[in-house]
Amino acid sequence: MDQYCVFGNPIEQSRSPFIHQQFALQTGQKLSYQAQLVALDKFETAVTTFIQQGGKGANVTVPFKEQALQLCDQVSERAKQAGAVNTLSFSDHQIIGDNTDGIGLVADLKSHQVTLNNQRILLIGAGGAAKGVVLPLLAEKPSVLVIANRTLNKAEAIIAQHNNDRLCAKSYTQLSPSSFDLIINATSASLSGFVPAIPAEVIHNNTVCYDMVYQQEATVFLQWAKQQGARKIIDGLGMLVKQAAESFYLWRGVKPQTDEVLTQLRKALTDSGR
């Protein structure tokens, strides 16, 4: 049976095994998919060991997406431009990298009827998760896409990779008094119970706030956003399922349906709290 996995740290919150097992059942594919906790300094070793054990492919989550890029013998154009990899395929003694995060994010936003064209978008964070979604967001032609990070030069480094006048970089303190139509939290702060130190003024009464991570209940970022008057809050569960569907397609050549899996996953998360 073909072996797949997801590498991350932390990883206990991951629902990727459930998602891919459901995709396999839905499409009649025979495979095994497991989560692997990897020590922060052992990512390359973990990948090498998995390949030696016969692994066919892997997903990569925080904080290894940029390290994954460096391991690849080949990378897709979207992964190259993102500077980060979330999907690895192992074939003919080569590691092939791709990035499906942006596809998943944009698809999920559209499924929630969120307008992207001609909108003011704030992307919080400058790590691998943020890098992976810049191009797909720009493709939707927002009026401006601001990348904000606690350390300004990291945001500026992303801007430098793209020749696009819709992009700009700011530190958290430079955001006020601007406000935005869509705010996307691409940091992992919610997993640790923290809210990025952005000013409340960035939210107005028509702002949509999106957190790329998800939890059983609304993340602390989404709770904070609601308190500031955000019109709609959305977690990253739909993004996870939709980017996973693209990964599954890359590995197996068949595109699974996501709606039923998302419904099952949401119910499982809800039931786990009862």
C-alpha cells in the first residue's frame, strides 16, 4: 500500500490524515496517510527516512515549508515563486515540490462569497504560509495587498520577489490608521493562543477576517476580530481541505470532491468537544 504523511511541529492538531483517508475512500484509492511530528532540527532526516521506507509523497506544514523547498530536486513554478513547498512527491529518486496553499485559500474564500477583486487585503505574517498565497491573491486583482510582519524586513523580502505595484510591506505599528476589507492571518500565533499585535483600527464594520489555522472553536484571532466588529470570521478548515484535494490530485491523478469531507470534518471537530 502506498505511504503518505504530513510533517510538522506541532502536528497533533492536524486533520490531514482524516481528510486524505476520506479522499481515498471517495475515489477508490488504496493508500495510507499518517501524521509525523518532526523535531525542529530533523526535517531533512525525517524526509530521507520516509523515502527509504517507501514513502510516495508528503505534505509539509509549519514550520518546515521553506526548508522543504531547499530539499527538492524539482519545484513547480508556483512553489518557486512562493519560496515555500507544502507538497512533496517522491519519484525516480527525486524529490518534487509544489505549493497548493494559495489554490486552497482562494477557493475557500470564494466558497464563502468573499470578494477579492478591487479589495484592500491585509496579509499578516511573512513565513512560508504567507509566501504561498501571495501570487494567487494577486491574481484576483485586489486594489492593494499589504504584507505586515512584526519584523518589517521579512515582509519587504517578499515584496522584493514580486514586481507588482499592488504589493506593499508594513510593520504592525505602521498599519494604523489604515483599514481593510479582508484580513488574513498567515501566522501560527493562534495555535499558541496569541493574537498578532496589529491595531484594532484595521477592522471596520464590513471587514472579513480569515485565520489560516483552525480549532474546535473560533481561534483567538477570530474571537478578537469579532470583538472589533468584523462582519464575518472564517477559519482555515476549508483551506486545509481544498489544498489537500490539490495535493491528492498531484499524487493520484484524481481530484476528490471537498464539500462532504469538509462537512464531516466540521462535525468531527464539533463532536470532539461534547
